[in-house]
Amino acid sequence: MNTITPRVSVIMPVYHVEAYVGIAIQSVLNQSFTDFELIIVDDGGHDNSVAICRGFDDERIRIVSQKNRGVAGARNTGIAQARGAYIALLDSDDIWMPEKLAVHVAHLDAKPDVGASYAAAALIDEQGHFLRIRQQPKLGPVSAKDVFCGRAISNGSTPVFRMEMLAEAALNHDNEGHVWYFEESLRRSEDVECWTRLALLNTLRFEALPGAYTCNRVNSASLSADVIRQLASWEEMCACIAQFAPGFIAMHQAEARARELRYLARRCVFMRDHALGLSLILEAVSISPQLLWREPIKTGTTLLACRALRALPQAGFTQLVRFARPLSSGV
């Protein structure tokens, strides 16, 4: 193993992703910026994912195994093992563009007051085909409310952090002595809790770069029950934040919940569940009607898609979605 301290530590949790993990690893090894280590955290899966990881012969790769603790626990383990000053996160079914690390390292090097550097992500399907949709973060000044409401970091494969930013807002050690950078009681929505905590408790700031350097894979085979569980976990996440910032949650939870409902409604469109999708987008608008005039295209296309899914035949709906995709981009 290379004993020279790398500039960047890339943290990749691995659990039952044998179809995608090889592509994800290769996208890291293809980076134009080469001063990194890739820490793969085997989270106790039972498929061939880790065997695929071990098939790569590169001294920058380290594999750490543990009993299953979920994404939050795997990230915590990886960060604890990290040697780099910058921490980059990559989910093992996503892909980075070759210039990803280079642009973020240059950004953080140039701006010492920035602790979280990130950019847009392009959505891809299970086969890796582009869906012509971007998760576009807000450019310019970003508040803690923006982070909580999903206008900043859109998914767990886009950010690169200064290690000091993560350390400054870390949670206390658990009973086994682990530092929690991510809240391990959450099996979903752990990203939003972490980003929001970092924004609230740090002097370093969030800043987005123009461009898209991450491909975020969308699984259209999700079940409606997954959407319900996601919403329940989102509520648990709010309760976690309320423990240290109750006033913040009281002020901003309604708008953030409406945005989460709209996001889940859009997932229902991919899943072809018109009934659940329509109920979610209608609840979102009732909670936060300003979404209709502040973000009319995205909110309107979501509502239209949920209604059209019920009324149109499959071929007609598919054509409508293809037309609407370029109009509905954004976080």
C-alpha cells in the first residue's frame, strides 16, 4: 500500500451492487487528478460485489470490511480510515466524470473558506443511459435553509468536503467508540441530516460549481413501499435535527417537507404509480402553495405527469415524459 498521504480520500460503501460497482471503481481510477486513495467499505453483503472490488490491482485502493451498519455506518468507517485532507463520497452504483476530483480540489484549494464543494449531477437509468435530467444545485450564496430544502447537495456522490468541516460538526462517539459523521440511526435521509448539521454548525461554507461531474443512477424498479419508508425516514431526520436546532426545524420544515413530497412524487412517475404520486404532489402543493409560482415548471410538470400517467396509454405517457424531461431539471 502507498504510505504517502494522499490529498483526497474517496469513500465508497459497498453492499449488494455487483452489477454496478466495477464501473463506479473504474470511474475513480480514470480521474485526471491522481493523488487520492479509494477506501471501499464492505458493509457485510453476500453477493459478488467485494470479489469484484478485489479484482482491481491498484495500490491506491483499500478495502475495509465490517458487519452491516448501513450507508451511514459504512461512510463513518471509511472517513475514520481516511488520510486525506479532502473527503469525497461516491455511492457504488454512481459514476464520476474524469475531471470530477480535479475541479473540486482546485475549488477547495482556491477558497479556504469553502468546506463543501459540489456540482450538478446527471441522472442515468439502470443501463447507464442518460435521462436528460440534471439535479442542479443553487449557485451563489447558500444558506442552511437552502441545504435543508434540497437546493444544495443533491445526492451523496456529488460533494467533496474538507475533513475539518466534517470533524467540526461530528456527533459524539457511540457506545463502541465510533465517531458519527453521519447519523447511524437513520437508514435513509442520512445525507440531508449530515448536510444540514454541517451548514448549521460550521463556519466553513457550501459552494456549488457550474457543470455536472456525477452520474446518479435512478432505480425505476423501486416499490411504493420504499417511497413510504423514505418519507417516514425523512420525518425521523427532522427529529434528529430538532434535537440541536428546534427553532430552525419549526421555521423551515413545512417547505422542506413539500419539496420532499414533490421529489417522491417524481419517483412515483418513474415507478408508474399514479395514485401515490398524485396524492404526494397534491399534499406538497397544499403545504407549500408557493411552489406553484416559485418553481412552476418543475411543480407543474410533476402534477401533469401524475395525472397523465392515469389518463394516457403507456406509449402516449412515454412520449410525454420524453418531452417534459428537459423542462423539469433541477434539484
